[in-house]
Amino acid sequence: MPPYVYDEHGRRVAAPSKGERRERAILDEAERQLRDVGADAMTVESIANAAGITRAALYFYFRSKNDVLAALVRRAAVEMTSGVATSDQLDASPAKAIAEAIRRTSLLWKAHGAVLRAAVDLAPGVPVIGELWGDARGQIERSAVDLVRGGAGDDPAETDNLPAMVRALVGMTEREFYVASSRGEDIDQVVETLQLVWNRSLRLR
């Protein structure tokens, strides 16, 4: 029988394989390098050295530095999109659900700011990262529309324009977190402002 571990909810799940643990260690070291020296200075060799493996061993898991960066973006994007999507499971008003989604997003920017900044920076020029980030943005926008639908103002025009308004607000939110993260500012100070802008723009209740 395979070994088991327990998740944060106390449920028994299969323990990660040796290969999965090695891949996670590579990504953890790559994220540390991304934070410390940036994407331009990071190389396949420096990632392999930090992970304590040879370049050949790293190529068994990832074909290039961009593949490593894409895996980091995918890992952070999955966590971000699931955090926003599950905010509507709370017994809360649309305004409170959006506030919770923004709060959860802020936690991701605190924990993985270097990865998320790299996603924004590299998306236009690296197709695989652009596709990953575009898909994540699309999922977040759809989840946000679901969160606020029925809680926005009563004007039919606002309801019709809701996807476009949410798209603009998601872009603004991304930019505000990006700027705060890149400057080393307190991201918590951005959260309250973003919540206020979302609520006033969509007249959430």
C-alpha cells in the first residue's frame, strides 16, 4: 500500500512520490532565487546548484528556465484562482465575499510576490506564461462576476456591463498589488482601498 499523509482538513491523502518531492524542491529553490536575484540573473545552472542536483537531473523535470518559471506561475495561479473561487462558499453578502477574495489574493502576493510579478512581466513575451496568466485572469474574472452578481446596483446597464467592469477592477487590483509588492510596501494597506473601490464601483451590498 502507498504511504499516506494528512491534509490541512485531516483527510488522508497519498504521500507525494520521490519525483514529486524533488520537483517541489526544485521549484522552491527557484522561487527563492527569483525573489533574491530576479528572473534575468537566474539560470538553469544556478537553479540546479541551489537544489543540489546536476543540470542533467534538472532537465529530467524541466526543459528550460522558462519551463521552471511557468511551473512556478502555474502553482501560484492555481492557489490564487481557487482562493477567489471558494470565497462565495462563505455565508456572506457579495460585498463580504469580494472582500474575502481580495484578502486571500493579498496573502498570495505576500507569499509569492516575486512569482506573481514575474508572471505579469513575462506574460507578453513568453507564450506559455502568457497563456497560463491569461487563463488565471479569466478564471478570476468569471469567479468575481459570480461573486458580485445579484449584489450590484439595480441599474440594468450595470448588470449588462458587469463582466467589463469586473475585468477593469481585476486589472486594477493586479496592478495595485504589483506596485506595492515591487516597492516592498505594506500590502495590507492596499487591501482596504481595493475593497472600497470594488464596493463603490459595483455598489455592492
